[in-house]
Amino acid sequence: METKAFQKIYTKISQITKATCSLKATNIGYEEMAIVHGRLAQVVKIVGENVTLQIFSGTEGIPTNAEVLFLGRPPVLKVGEELSGRFFNAYGDPIDGGPEIDGEERQIGGPSVNPVRRLQPSEFIPTGIAGIDLNNALVTGQKIPFFADPDQPFNQVMAMVALRADADKIILGGMGLTNDDYLYYKNVFDNAGALDRIISFVNTTENPPVERLLVPDMALTAAEYFAVDKNQKVLVLLTDMTLYADALSIVSNRMDQIPSKDSMPGSLYSDLAKIYEKAVQFPDGGSITIIAVTTLSGGDITHAIPDNTGYITEGQLFLRKDTDIGKVIVDPFRSLSRLKQLVIGKKTRADHPQVMNAAIRLYADAANAKTKLENGFDLTDYDERTLKFAKDYSEKLLAIDVNIEVDAMLTACWNLFDKYFKPAEVGIKQEFVDKYWPKN
Amino acid sequence: MEKTNNMTTGKVAGIIANLVFVEVDGPVHQNEICYINLGGIKLMAEIIKVMGTQAYVQVFESTRGLKINDTVEFTGHMLEVTLGPGILSKNFDGLQNDLDKMMGVFLKRGEQTNPLEDDKLWEFKPLAKPGDVVIAGSWLGEVKENWMPHKIMVPFKFEGKYTVKSVITEGNYKINDTIAVVNDAKGKEINITMVQKWPVKVPIKAYKEKPRPFKLLETGVRVIDTLNPIAEGGTGFIPGPFGTGKTVLQHAISKQAEADMIIVAACGERANEVVEIFTEFPELDDPRTGRKLMERTTIIANTSNMPVAAREASVYTAMTIGEYYRAMGLKVLMLADSTSRWAQALREMSNRMEELPGQDAFPMDLPAIISNFYSRAGFVYLNNGASGSITFIGTVSPAGGNLKEPVTESTKKAARCFYALSQQRADSKRYPAIDPLDSYSKYAEYPEVIEYFVKNIEPEWPQKITLARDILIRGREVAEQINILGDDGVPIDYHERFWKAEVIDFVILQQDAFDKVDASCPMDRQKYMLSSVLDIYKTKFSFETFEEVGSFFKRVINQMKQMNYSEFKSEKFNKNEKELNTIIDERKTA
Ligand SMILES: Nc1ncnc2c1ncn2[C@@H]1O[C@H](COP(=O)(O)OP(=O)(O)OP(=O)(O)O)[C@@H](O)[C@H]1O
Ligand SMILES: [Mg+2]
């Protein structure tokens, strides 16, 4: 954080709250960055000569005569190819012991893409996970979160998805990551030999929570650099967006704003949308795809954070422990990729949509049979067969440890259909049955 | 609203996000537009409150980098749209900038583009002649915009009576050419061009009367047209939790509805959804004219990542454009997705102004704002006797999917049709997920609407609708009983009753928005299918076991779904129908 000779240093803070300091200063730009007592801060309010600064790491111990230095610019990230393989903190400073980035400074939280300059997303992102590729295919330019309970292995699944997705760059935005999870990501990326295409911006639980407000913008500014300047396919991983939103509410509470539902700020929708809408397919081939994690409390998706997220993202993925097979699966009922119809059956084999629907329908029949069983009603022969099918389907396809190509997923489905059902019970178009039903 | 020579100027005195305090040096008025000079970039803003010599303005763009004492110029007018030929097929932002004319991939702050084309020639035909007495909204001539007769009118701002002095002869002219000269009461000559401006927050009232809506507006969606019809000039809203199908339903309506012009206001929702319209509409045919859908469509895109204050303006921009086309005697359908985002924009600003909050921190006057807005829709008789209409359907995105929240409740008071999307129906993929029983159309109760049905559809139509609803209600009741008592704990005819309701559900209520044929169902076809399912309802069948009931009706449903997927009365349709009759005969008792 170099300082320039002519910069004026202020030393008279007139007001200090938990999150902010105010002082008299002139010629200050809105959203300008400053250093207060060695800590980074940003201008959030100017009234006449009174300037209010939000101190990212909190105001504990700041004296009224602290040195305040305005940096004359909004938050920026230095971008360049050198970002690849590096780890940064929320301010974009290296935390991996490597050198500073010597690149062009870009303001973070920049403007939106003109909607008429966007392209309709149309490129399939295979992940090898059938619960995703088969039932909830992802598309470049999409934004989709995992809605997960805190104890679910979402970070593992995300890391897996990231490594398998054929992306030019993977950008990790870690917010409130435990140090263990941070090291986990670092290890996995390292072991996969993929470090050179990964860039991480990390705020761990050891860092002040408000700092994480900068992480998504940092990650997405880097993403825009690679997607726009280099026409690359960029995958951005944001975990955990619930902790991001919590930081928003901390700030708005400290600034005495009127909270709306679940003590979240009234602007939560717009705040989250600004981040997620950075997902885009550019006409020149570059794209930004966002996969996020929103942890739930007690599985409640009506809470303001998942609720607003659901209104913004293009579907959501749910993980669930299937006790019958003892594995975590991608829940086929509650998960939805809203952009899947743009690619399935078009970029994948033509029977994909029908096979997907048929298998889920049979799986739903199995769920009904299960309820019947639990309520003490008798099972029909068909019910019995759906239950067996469901177990196989869960094991061979829905489990997150599955890693096969889409064609193999479709074949696996056809084999299961054949094993347990007659074509009429599966209800797939005749032309596909003729073509793909196993002939013994 | 006339410009004065000495425009008021001001200086920035305070900044809180996009709320800026401006110290002014002269008179300003509420809702006046001003431009804040940020190092050469002009940020557009609107006055929302005045306190002494300070104007509180909401800025339509990011205020990053703005400083105290930056200069401000006031314009003397409110937020206005430019009205004239060339609006159709355009993609505007919330402030009517033509998005296609903007440079670069990213939106630039302060960039403004002309909503119309100054150099394009339009084929003009006079409609008025010298000596005609005209008033605001009178038709002076027309040009062909795409295929639509676009009327050139006496500007809405004109007050009182005028006499036409001259109208230019048939020929090709530009929008800023004078196409007519009129004399006011004092004989003063006034030139009229093809363009005019109008403040978006003020309703255009250039009509004689606004009767209650009385005609059906066909949307091609069965559960709407048949069970909960919306009238031409009517209002409706679609609340539903996320992912229940609000946008898909609105898109379906925008593709099929029997309207001359469609205005889609994408208000604070996903950009990719607008891109879908950009991509599809230039390709898709308007089923009624055979022209491309885009030719009758105007899109106002202020997606969720675009400036929040402009989001609020966007719905007014859209409505004003609708009123302009209504004054030409056209049938306009306006869709807004989602009005909750507009309400949220109001909330953000109200909180910043530290106003006393109402429920859920929304502004106190939210109900009034919403009902004022909905009241701008309507069927009108113009002063020349022609009629025009704006039918408005908005979506609402209730927080947590709970309909007891301020936006839903306020909208319920303002809109006359209620299309409640049910999470349960969406979860079981029963699309469109409109709950047939919770939803309602107040129009269906209007005597004039009932009369319209009797005359234009069939005399028994109102009774048929009532019957269909009754069947659904009873179906729901027995479904609950079967759930509690088990399949064999109830008499067989309970199963029959349940399945007869399922037939209506699967064949009439459910509709595949992604199937080329099923997506749109014209009224004569709706009438035919409703009669078919009611005939089945009235037929007596005999069954031995409850399993037989289920498997029989599953076949019936499957056959009728095939009918829905086939062109009406095509060979395939007839064949399916024949097979249906064979199936029915199997179980029919004389
Ligand atoms: N009529 C339909 N036919 C088939 N699928 C549908 C239909 N309506 C909705 N869907 C499915 O539901 C998904 C979500 O629908 P849609 O985007 O319209 O929801 P929404 O209510 O607008 O949600 P949000 O509030 O988040 O914007 C679609 O992507 C599609 O998969
Ligand atoms: Mg939607």
C-alpha cells in the first residue's frame, strides 16, 4: 500500500462506531479507499465535510488521533497472467509468500454487461457427476449454488466439479473458510497439478468478517479479466455466500439501517444479484460461470439468504445423505438446473431428456412405495421393483463419487430400466426404446 | 414543464450510495430530472424530496467517485420518454436508452442513446385535413411501423382545442419533420412532428371514457382463459416462490396472447432471461399474423444488476409506452417481471432517506403506489370512438414464498386476476403451476363478461366453468380421504371421482410451455377440450377394483395428452381421439 508524497494525512477522527469512523475531510470521492490506523477502509457516506469510513477489520483500538490517509481511488485489483496459481487475501494482496502482482489496476465491482451484448448460454459443462450432468446439467454462463447443510461435503464436491470442468481458469472466492478447508482446497488443487489455472481470494475464519465483502468482487474482477481480455472460460467458486450475507448484515446493523426479513439489509437481493449476475456468456467465447455455496440453517430455504439467492440464481443443487446406500447423493427432486434445457439432448445424446425424466419418475414412484411401506400398506410387484431400481440408481448414478461420461450415464440408465421394467412402464418415446433398450 | 432560460444549478452536498443531497441555487420541482457532473460523465438523477435549499436526488447510476461540490444542472422537466415511430422491436433500458446503440460490452456510466432514429424515413399518410378541430391525442396521420398502423397524434401535452391548418402530403418523412401545423384558440401556429415527450409518472389521459373491461383477452393458456380468464384491459398478477414458473408463464403469454403489441418489462430479474427473449423472439412467428414476434414486441430491460433506481423507473417507462400505443387504438399487453423488485427499489431508497418504515421496512405508501400503477391499465374509448387497451400482468416474488407480505397483499387489492403459483404443483411438475382453486378472476363474475362468453364462446360456457371447478374441488376432497384411509379404505367411486378430476388437471390445467403445439391453445380448441373432459365426467363407467380405475384413467389421460400435442383436428389428433373413444367404450355402461 504505497503512499504518495503529496497526500494529506488527517489525524482528527470525530466519531467512532463499531464499524465506522468519521472525520472532516475535503475532496474525497465516494467509495474511495483509505487507510485508517494502518487498516483499510472505504468511504460509505459523505455529508458536507463529514466523511464516514467503513473499517473492514473493525474499529477496535482505533484512537481519535489515528492517521487517516485517503488513497484517491476505489478498491482495485491488479490483473495479469501472473494471477494464475496465486493465493490472495480479500484485498488482493498475496498470502502465498510470492511477489506482488505487477499488472494493470482494475476497479472492482465494475459495471454490468449490456444485456444485448450477452449470448445465450449454450455450452455444456461436464463434471462426471451424474447427479449433475444427467439430471441438472450445467451450462457456461450459468450461476447456481449448492444449498447445503453446514455438515455436508460441499467443499469437496465443489473442488471436484472445478477440477473436472473443462475451464481455462478456476477462481476460488473463499469467505469465512476454515483454515482446514482452505488448506484442503490448496492441497486438492496442488495434487491435481492444476494450480497454474487456479486463482484464490481467501478470507478465512481467522480474518475479520467484514473483509469478506470484498472477496466476490475481487474474484469476479479477476474472472472478467480472463473472460473478456483473454476470451477464456472461467469458473468462479464462491463459498460460503451465507457468510458473505452475514457480513452484510453486520455492517448494516452497525450503521443503524432498518433491517428487513431475518435481520438482513433491505438491499440483500440487489447485493447478491450484483455478484451472481456477473455470470455471463460473452460473444467472443469467454464466459464466467459461478458455482456457489449457500449453507442453510436447519434446512430452511425460506430464510432470507437462500430465498433471495433462489430468486437470483439459475437453479440450485441439493446434497443429501442416502441412508440406503450410505453415500451422499445429489437430490434429484429438489435440485434444478434451469439452463439444462439449453444443452441436454442438443449438446448431449438426443435421448438424454427422456431418459432423465423417466429415471426420476421411477425414482419418485419408489419414494411413494417407501411411504406406503412406512404407513403399513401392502406393496405391489411394481412397487417392489421401483425400490430395487431406486437403490441401484442412487448407487450407480446419483452418488457424488460417480465419475463417468454422459453417454455412460445414459447407458447405465437403460441397463437399469431393462433390469427392472418393461418398456411400457418406462414410458420413453418408441424411437429411443428401439435404439437404446438393451438387446440380449 | 416548459424550459426556462435560467436553469437552476446546484452543487453536491452529501452522498449516501445513490442518494445525493444537492444544494440548489434556484427553484426546482419534485421529480425534476438533473444531471450530476462527475469528471465529464453526466449522471442522471431525479429529485425525490426537497428540504429548504437542499434537493434529495436519487441517482440512476453508481455514484462511485462523486465528490462534494461537484456541479449539478437541473432540466426543468420530470423523467420523460420519447414517443414516436421506432419504439417497436427495440430493447431499451429502464430510462429508454436504446441498448443496441450503446458501445462496448459493458454499460458505461452516463452513456445515453437516442431511443428513436432521427434519420429514418417513414411512409406517412395523412388522416386529418385542414379545418379539423383536434385535441391532444387526435390522429393527424399514420405511418407503418413494422406492420402496425402507427398513429401520429396531437401531442398529449397540448391543452384545449386546435384547428388543423395543414397536414403534409403522403410521402416519406423523418420523425423531426413537421407533419402538421395547427392553430391554437388564439390563432398561434404550432408545428407538430412525429415525436413527442411525456413524463412517465403521469398517466396519459387522452381518451373519452374507461368502461369496465368486458371482452376476453386470449392468452392461449388454458388454466387462465378457461378457468380464470383475464379481460382485455384487465389486470392480473402472478405470485409464486422462486422456481415455480412465473417467468416461463409470462414468456408463454407474451408469445401467444392475442394482442397488437407486447411490452415486456424485465424489472430486476435475470439478464439471461432477457437474452432468451432477444434470441427467440426474432425467430418465432406471431401465431396470428405470421410475422416475427419481435415485430410486435418492445423490451424494457433493467435486470437485477442494473442500477436499482432505474429499476423503479422502468415499469413507468413501459407503462407510458403502452399508453401511447393504446391511444392509437391498439390492444397492448404489458408484462412486468417482477414488480417485487420495483417495490424493493422503493424500499432501498426509503430506508436511505430514513423515512418511517411500514411493514417489512417497505415504504408506508407502497399500497397506494402499486394501486396507482395498476390503475393505468384499462380498456378505453378514445375521443374518436375507437377503442384501445392495456392489459397488465405483473409477477410478484414473495419473500419466503409467503403470500402474507406487503407486495403481494397490496397487489391483491389492485389487480383483478390472481394467479397463484403453488410450490406443490411445481414440485410435482404440474406446469403451469397455477393453483386452479386458490386463483381467481374477478372478471369472470362481471355480468358484461359473462354475456360476452355466452355470445362469443357458447351459451353454456359459464355453467361449464362452474362445473369444472366443482369437479376439481371434489377431486381434492376425495384425494385427502384416500390419503388418510388408504386406497382400499374408500369406495371405488371415490377413486373414480378422484381420477375424473385428474383428467381435468392433466388435460386442461397442465400445459407444456416447451411443446410447439401444446404451448398455445386457441379458444375454440379450449372449448372443444373442455367439452370432451366434461363428457367423460358425465359418462358412467364400471370398475371392479380401484386399480382398474387408476389404470383406465391413466390411459384416458395419456390419450388426451397426445391430442394436446397434435395440431387441432389434424389426422393425428383425430386418430388419438378415436383411440380415446375406444378406451372409453371399454368401461362405459350403456
Ligand atoms: N410451463 C412449464 N413447463 C415446463 N417447465 C416449466 C414450466 N414452468 C416452469 N418450468 C420449469 O421451472 C423452472 C423455473 O421457472 P421460472 O424461471 O419461470 O420460475 P420463476 O417463478 O420465474 O422463478 P424466479 O422467481 O426465481 O424467477 C424453469 O426453468 C423450468 O425448468
Ligand atoms: Mg422468474
